[in-house]
Amino acid sequence: MPSPGETEPDDDSTYLAPDQLDRRAHAVAAIDLPYPDLAPPGHFRAALTLFIEHDGRVSRVRLEPDPHAPGGGALPPVLEDSARQAFLASLFAPGELGGRAVRSRLRIEVEFRDD
């Protein structure tokens, strides 16, 4: 059973892509991605897709594989969890279509550095 915010049986097509919107979803405030004490040292990058509800709440975060990135774009589990929790706790201004707030998805890149 997936934990909240992980892969849930939801139809991705019910979330509009940025190019389908009149106004893209965007974070209401800066989002801090802390580097956990238990994370391995280094520099890590990955792409995530955020699934944003019409009320601006992030309901799901999916790690996107990147075959060209070191390690396939994967993050160490502790960093993946840190990113997931940070975005699930964040509020977004929802995407809009025709003047109405709608469900949308947003692909973002995250970077962790231990310095």
C-alpha cells in the first residue's frame, strides 16, 4: 500500500499539464528542501512531478526517472522522502483554466547539496 503522497491509483489525465492552462500553478511561498543529517554526502539532482489540487494542495509527488542523469535521476531514499514531505506540506496557487481553479501537474527539478 503506498504511503500518502506516493504513487496512488489516480488517473494522471485528470491533472492538466502547464501548456493546457491559462495560468500555471505556482508556490505561494519559498519551499525549503532541508538536507537531512542521515543523507549521504554529495550533490544530487532529480525531477519530480507535483499533482496539485484545485485548492492548491499537493496531493501526490512522483519521482521522474532520467536515463541521462547519474543513477537514473534517482535520489537516495532519505532525500526523496525529504523532498516529498516538503512539497506535500507546501501550498500552491492552483492552475487556472477559463478563470476556474483546476487540478494540474507541475514538473520541477530539485537539487540537494551537502555544503
